[in-house]
Amino acid sequence: MSTYIDVASETALASRVARPNGFGGVMPALIFVAIFFVVPVIALLLRSVMEPAPGFGNYAELLGSATYLKIFANTFIVSGLVTVISLLIGFPVAWTLAIMPTRLASLIFAVLLLSMWTNLLARTYAWMVLLQRTGLINKMLLGMGLIDKPLALVNNLTGVTIGMTYIMLPFIILPLYGVIRKIDPAILQAAALCGASRWQCLTRVLLPLAASGMVAGALMVFVMSLGYYVTPSLLGGTANMMLAELIAQFVQSLVNWGMGGAAALVLLVVTLSLYALQLRLFGVQNTGGR
């Protein structure tokens, strides 16, 4: 009996030693976040209100200029379109992956992962070749008689939307697949047995159950699209500039850290506001897709 008590005491003592109290366990993570996130953001904030002169002149110029407001509009329009199109394409793909045989689903997953692992610059240049006036897409449309002359699919927002949608699709398919996979097929069968049509099963059963994955994936795609640089820079043009390109131009070409910091902080505030809104509406568990 005494031996059992001694073993139990040693186990309890070891658990207390291995499990630090207070902030001890998360202190390394907090230090990491402070050094690599909080400090740079504060430095950027200070530069945005101190350069070239103290005050909020950079923000007033950024939000009061029609040119800059057009860039903001381009950014939000393209990000919204990419999110909607990705959701419309990604949901059927995720549903198909969830119900198809495991071996075939694994093959499709391998293709998705391969597309994500392929170099982003190489994928964007591939779309430049496909979308140009003498590219494969225009040749196919001309050959089928659907158009009379080549379409302008690059150096505009159309090309940016197509290229970014292709890149963002895996980021919405994967969370949707994880949520749909957990839905019990018996629920849909029960709805059908109760007289629900296929449309009713989709809109009143499947979509509400998959809402958490849809929201999480849509938010991820929208936020990533807001700050995307490579694809808009190559497939778009100076007349269709987006916010990430504007920040890069301020910092690299104009060496105007004040305006670049102001634009970056506006983007950061918008991103955090969207995430806070999602937490407010759907909660932490639904945000994680559980």
C-alpha cells in the first residue's frame, strides 16, 4: 500500500514539474510573436505617422486620393470575385472528393498538393502563356468558333482573377473537404426519406452543416488575396494595380516608407477586422472548422 502511495506521489510531482504554471509554457511563443510580429508592426506604425512629417498626413493622402481609392477598390473587387468563384468551384470538388472511392480521391489529392508545391512564379508564367492573345485558350475558342478575335485576358483584372482563382482553389477545397467528410451520410438519407428534394437536401441540410468550412475557407482565400503580389503584378498591369503592388512601389521605387507603412497598416486593420467579425459571428470552434 505504501509503495502504491509513493508511486502516485512521484507521478503527481513529475506532472507538476513537467507542466509549468502561468505563462511559463507559452513564454517562448509570446517572445517569438513579439519579436517577429508586434515590434515590426509598431515600427511600421511609427514610420507611417512620423515620415516625412509627424501626423496623419500619409493616411489622409492615401484615403483622400481617387487614384489610391481605385487601387483599394481593385483589391477588394478582385479578392471578392476570387473568393466567390473559388467557393463555387471548390464546394462541388470537395463534395465529390468526400463521396468518391478512397483510391481515386487520394490521386486527386496528390494533384492538388502537387499544384500547391509547384513554384508560384512558374504557375503564374504558365497562365501568362495560356491567356495571351496567341495562347492556347484563345486558339481553342477561335477554333471552336466561339469568338471572332482573340480576347484580352492578360494585363487586366480578368487575368488576375483567373490566375488567383487557380492558385487559391486548394486553400478552399481542403477545409471544405475536412468538414464535408465528417457529415454523416445518414443525415442526408433521412432528409430524402422525409420527402426532401435534392435541392432541399443541399440548401437546408448540406450547406448549413458545411457552413463552418465554407466560412473558414472563404476568409482564408479573401485575406490571402488582399495581400497577393506576384500574380497581380504579372497578369495585371499598371492601370489595374492592387494594394500589395502599391506598397511595393512605395517602398522599393519611391522609397516612401511613410506611405508604404500607412498602406500596409490599412491592409492589416482590414484583415484583422474581418477575422474579428468571423469570430463574432461564428465563434472559435466554427472558425477552425470543427
